[in-house]
Amino acid sequence: MREFKIAVFPGDGIGVDVIDEAVRVLEAAQKCVGGFELKMTRLSWGVAYHEKTGRIAPGDYLEQLKQYEAVLLGALGWPAKLPDHLTIEPIITMRQRFDQYACVRPARLHPGVACPLAGKGPKDVDIVVIRENSEGEYVGLGGRFRKGAADESAVETSIHTRRGIERILRFGFDVAMKRPKKHLTMITKSNALKFGMVLWDEVFEEIKGQYPSVRADKQHVDAASMNFIRCPEFFDVVVASNLFGDILTDIGGVISGGLGLAPSANINPERKFPSMFEPVHGSAPDIAGKGIANPTAAILSAAMMLDFLELRDAAECIRAAVERALAEGCGTPDLDGSLRTSQMGEEIARRVG
């Protein structure tokens, strides 16, 4: 019996609602497939924890998390209670300190789900965006001078390293080689950002020839944003910097039926540290506890976690259950359905196996 230690971190808002259903489906997959056991520990950190302690998570939370193979996260944030740049700090810190440099965010339109793009169906929307997750625009390097004064200034510096760019591009090429279309598009903006993005361009040109089976091209981020809407069928694997990947994956989520269906993985490919799995959507405090949040993104994130743990049969069981549930008309209000969060989780769980 293979055992895996999983940190379950529901967080805030609908994170709590959707992660309960992800756990329900994981337990169903565990019973159905067998041969493994997920030892899941629930961590009650987030805004409520801050109200009690003055911290979003314990001071040693990184050390605590190192004992787990993976972290299953719901969502963090409650802007009415605490600014977002404070509440999401553990996410950014985990990504950087655990070197979770590969953020993988699939955008796939499932049969039975309406696409907001006229004339587009499931065969047209099947994209994997791979976002460089450890450096770029989110390193927090900068500061504010003369804060509050009329001439206040702020500096935000992005960091792009040859090592960081090369390893995320190689990760992307490896993913592209395993997909039918074998196509990779790198996102740049080197016509305006002449240092960091030019380095991305140069590294891309240096290594793309080492993957002759992959068709490789690049687009500026503004053009790519337009083309995600205009012709999503063009894209297969997309590799982008931290900021550009963040923006494009929200577009990808919407064109594949909404953020309630958009999973993600924050991976340390070398497995020196835990990897983290979370839905792309945020905490949506306005609907928290109302039972109307869509748990599918969290459930699909849990399936990605099983893939990472090399429990692929269990992962496929979950994805097949999601596919059947959506094709058979199951849906929460965001999908024009009437199911509550727990009912959607139940419908998927009972289709596992």
C-alpha cells in the first residue's frame, strides 16, 4: 500500500466549500482504484487564523509543509477583512521557496459545457498554459519612496534569469512532446520590453532546435490575448512569464466554460519540495457559504495532484467522472445549472469508477 501525506489547506471564502468536495472525490477514487492511501491533514489557516493570531499562517508554516508530498489549496483572500497582497503571501512564498517554478494550467472545453465563443466547441479549446512561477514580475523586488506625498514614486522590478527561462521552456517542450499536436507557443513582449523579454526570445531560439518533433513559435502577449479569443484552436502548449501566464490563464478559463472549471498545479519537477494544487479561481467571499460555488476546478486540481503522485489510474477516474457529469447536464449556477456545491461534488464522486 503506497501512502502519501497531503496537506489540505482550504483557506478562505469558497475555498472551504470547494475543497470539501475535492476531498470527497479523492476518497471515492481511493476506494475505487485502491493500492494507495492519502493521509490528508486539514490546515485551518487563512483570514480567520489571522483574526486570532495576527498571521495568515504559523511562522513556521514552510517547515510544517515540508513533511507533505503535496498541498491541496482552496483559495486565499477576503479583501473586506484584509488586503489581498497580505492574504495571498503564503501562495507566493510557497511557489518561490519550494521552487514550484512550473505552474501548469489546462484550459479544456468539456462536452456539455457551453463556450462563450461563437462557433467554438470542445475540439477548439484544449490548451495547456505553462507559467514560469518562481521569478519574473512577482518577485516583490522594489519599493515606494516618499509614501503619501504628492510626488510619491513606486518601483517594481521583474527578474528574468537564463536558468529560469531555460528550465520552464524545457518543461514546456517536454509537455508538448507528449501531446498529439506537438506545438509550443512562447509568449513575449520583446518589442517593448527590451531586456527581460529579449532574453526570453534569445533562450527560446537557442533551445527550440533541440526539440525537432515540436512545432515552435512565439507571439506577443497582446496578440496572444486576442488570438485566445479569435482562434483558440491554434494553441496547444503555451509558455509564458509569471505575469503573462497569469493573465492568459484567466482568458483560458473563461473560454473553456468559466473559472469554476479551471484547475492548476504549481510543480517542483525535481520533487525536492512539496508541489501545490489549486483551482485558478479566487475565494469569492460574496458567495462563500451559499452552496453555489462550482467545485469542479478544485476536483480537477486534485486529479492533477494524483497525476503528480504517479497515481494516473485514479486521476483518470476523476477526469472521466467529471466528463460524464458535465456531459449529462450536471452543473452549478455558473454553468446555468441548479445543483448546489455539495450536490455537484456528489454527482462527480458517484461517477468515479
